[in-house]
Amino acid sequence: MSTILNVTDLTKKFGRLTAVNALSFSINKGNVYGILGPNGSGKSTTLGMILNVVNPTSGTFSWFDGTQNTHQALKRVGAIIERPNFYPYMTAAQNLRLVCRIKEVPQSKIEEKLELVDLLDRKNDKFKTYSLGMKQRLAIASALLNDPEILILDEPTNGLDPQGIAQVRGIIKKIAAQGTTILLASHLLDEVEKVCSHVLVLQKGTRIYFGEVTALTTDLGYFEINATDVTALQNILDKHKDIEKIEIHESYILAYPNKTISATDLSKSLSEQGIIITHFAQKHKTLEEQFLSLTKNQQL
Ligand code: ADP
Ligand code: MG
């Protein structure tokens, strides 16, 4: 798999504040990456550094195979890190023609990209008549004019209504399906869960998770169990080879497995040891719960 970006120990300090702290990650071709974290966690600063608009305090990053300088490499990158800004009295098509001239790409790309973002039928409308969602989609079309290998978006659905959010997410998926690598920053868990294949979770500038979204969502789960004899249940679970730890709650015991174990196998093994089960449920943590427990562990 070819590498698009390699980031090593990237750090940014603003005075005494460390906005990004020794961050390392890499981006491979064809995946959709999310940088997830609450406001102020360093997402935009990270994007700013890799796009050469924020000077790193220390650390390095290298684009593609590292043979080109950053200026050259960034010609192969499409990015929207600010609010879309076009000439209000010009039409969408006129605005994009201007971008084509600046980026030195053929005007023939305009229709193709407007079609991709569902704006072809509105191409002759003035930018100032566009809704926020349409403006964002036009910005995406503009960033794609030079057929970049990676598209970078900072909070692409911020401020949009639910319909606008769904449209922008749909377009991001469409672009990814065509093979363009995507890196987007978002503070929204459900956005990352819906759109991304990989996620970098940031807390106060520090990486607390980097990997596949599915690895974060498909945890081992846990079991909620109660029995007529709670003490006996507790003793057996404590010694059970497949159970990592238990938590005693008022009306049930939570049992966390140390490997994948089916509800049938666990309940059967309890019954075989004389436990009369009165309640048994297998639960999974949502990405939100996982995210919260990740961030909670970090604070300890
Ligand atoms: P995010 O995009 O995750 O919301 P940012 O990268 O914008 O976070 O900010 C990370 C931290 O760095 C925040 O505490 C923010 O206030 C601070 N910060 C960002 N840019 C500057 C700047 N130009 N000067 C001083 N502090 C900044
Ligand atoms: Mg930001």
C-alpha cells in the first residue's frame, strides 16, 4: 500500500500551550481518515502544519514518497480548511473558471466536478444565492479541480442543516469510492463513524488512538448477569478463565470477557457450575462510550 503522508513527533506550541504534542501517524492511499477530538484538541493546528500554513515547533512530516519538497507535493493535495470564499456576484461556474486559471488546470474539469457535488444545474447561479451547504459543496468541487490524490477537509459539516450534512457526507463517500484518499477533522463521533475507515483520536493535542474505526467499535462487549445466588455467581465469574474483570451493580454483575466468547457458551458454563441465571444480556459499547472511556483513562 502506498503512503500518502508520514507524520513523526509533530509538535506545535503556542507560548506555554502545547496545541499538538509529539503526534505520529501515517496515511495510506485509498482510505478515509478522521481526526477526532473535542474543540481545542489540536485538529486544525495539525492540518495547518501538514499544509504548510502553521510552522511546527518540532517534528517532521513528509508527503508521498518524500522525494518532492512540500511546495511541490501540495500541488497533489486538495484542501478546505477555511470557510468557502468565492466572489459573491460571480456564478459558481465563473468562480471555478478563475480557480482553474490560478491552479493551471483545464476548464473542462469544471462540469465534471460540479456534477460530482450535485451543483451542475445550479452552475449559472450567483455564489451569493447559494445555501451554506451548496457553498461547502462548491468548495469541495473547487478543491477537486486538479484531481488531487488526497482531499483534506476541516469540519466539513459544521453549521449545516441535517439535509446539508447528509449531502456533504454522501459526496465525501462518493469521492472516496472513486479512489481519492480523504483526511477530515471533526468533533462529531457519528460523522467519523459514518464516513471514515480510520481514525486518529486526539485529546489535548495528544494521540490517544490511531487505527481502524471498526477496531474501536467492535470491542469484546460485556455481559449483564444476575442469578438466584449472587455470591456464587460472583465467585464463579471471578475465577472464570474467559472473564477479565467484573463489576458488582445493584441488580446485576457486569462481566468483561478477555476474548470473544458467545453468550451461549458463557451462560452454559455458568449453568454447568450450578448457577441459576435470572438475567443475562450481552452488551456492546457504542463508539461514543468507547471514546469516553478512552479519554477517561487518559486523565487518570
Ligand atoms: P481544534 O481544531 O481541535 O478545535 P485547534 O487546533 O484549533 O483545535 O487549537 C488547539 C489549541 O491551540 C487550542 O487551545 C487553541 O486555542 C490553540 N491555538 C490554535 N491556534 C492558535 C494561535 N494561532 N495562537 C494561540 N493559540 C492557538
Ligand atoms: Mg478546528
